[in-house]
Amino acid sequence: MRRPAPGAKEVVIGQLAQVSFFTRLDGPTLDKLEAVAQTKQFPADMTVFFQDDPSDSLYVMLSGSAKIFQTSEDGKQRILKVLRKGEAFGELAMIEGQPRSASVQALEPSEMLVLTRKDFQAFCDKNPSVLWMLLQAFAERMRRMNEDVLDMSFRDVPYRVLRMLTQLVDRHGTSGPNGWTISMQMSVKDMASLVGSNAEIVGRLLDGFESDGLIKRDRASWIVPDPKALNRALEYAAQ
């Protein structure tokens, strides 16, 4: 995994209004925040930061996708989440000032907004209403995490794989003549890590879903010909 090379950063103007993390802020407040925000480009497979790195910045996905993962002592990876446009990460560690609890790596060429801890703290001191926005974002994240924990705890692997596929279509899918393409690189190993299973089991399930016409493989991409059929399969698996 490669770290990004240092280089000049470019100030972002007019981007934050489209980011869900900041939609509660009014125009003037967004303008002030954008004045201290900068962007950075990350090629595919480049690491944004590593687990246990010092936490000095908050990041927001402006384009592309990335994965959050933890690495065990024996070198095994566990993907915790796939990030998409409009999602923020690293804010909790930045506020705490503690080392990063996980690594983040770009899955495809991505552009990210970067707010340093020093600049963001100074901004919040002058604009305390932003702290309410952070609390609301944390509450939403905790609710989603609780839902994911329930699915991981009480659902079987076929359901978890189908749910993952529907989420990937919703978050990363692009419509085309052959259906919806999951426009990011996700290997079977990545998918297995994301649902808490192993690559062999998930690979067999994906083969079965492909035989049933629910998905198709196209080189490094995954195509869902009919998202409604995939949702029906998910509903059936939930019963």
C-alpha cells in the first residue's frame, strides 16, 4: 500500500453544500468553512492513513470510494465500511486526538476534502453550532452501526451478501444498458471481509447468484441486471 506523496493542495469552494455531513449548515457558515478546507487526490489503492497513525485531520469523500479496515496482529484485514461520496471519516479520532483506530485506502481514484484538527477546532470555537451538527452525525452513524451489528449477529451469510450487494448498488451503482454496474473495485476477498465471512463461502454464493441471473461479472466490475430482482431475493432471504 502506498502513502500519498506530499504536494500542493487546492482550496475547495462550493463543494460542501453537496456533502451530507455539512447539509445542516447555512450558506455563510459553509463559506467560512470552505475557506479553510483543502482537497487532495488519491489514486486507486493509495492509503489515506494507517491504523495507529496520529489523527490530525477530518476527511470527506468528494468523489470515488474508499474502504475502512482494521488489520489484526497476524496481518488479516477486516473491512468495516466502504465509503462513498458525501461521507465523512476520521472525525472522532481527530476530536479525541487519539491514534487512528483503522486504516483507510482508496478503492478507485478519489478526491477528498481535508480539514486539519487545528483549523477545524478554531472554526468550531467561532461557530459552536457546528458541534450540534457533529452530534447529529455521530448519532446517525451509531444507529447505522447498530443495524449492521444486528445483521451480522442474527442473519446468515446469504442474507448478508445480498444486503451488501443492494447497498453497493444504491451507493456506487451506475445505470447502463445491461443494468447497474457497481462502479468500484471489490474483490471476493473484500466482500467476504465486509460481511464477516470467508472468501470461499462468499465466492460460492456469488457463483450461485450469477447462475440465478442476479449478478454478472465483467472483469473487475459487478453488474446487477435487475435491482428489483436483487431486492426480492433479499426479502426472501430475510424470511
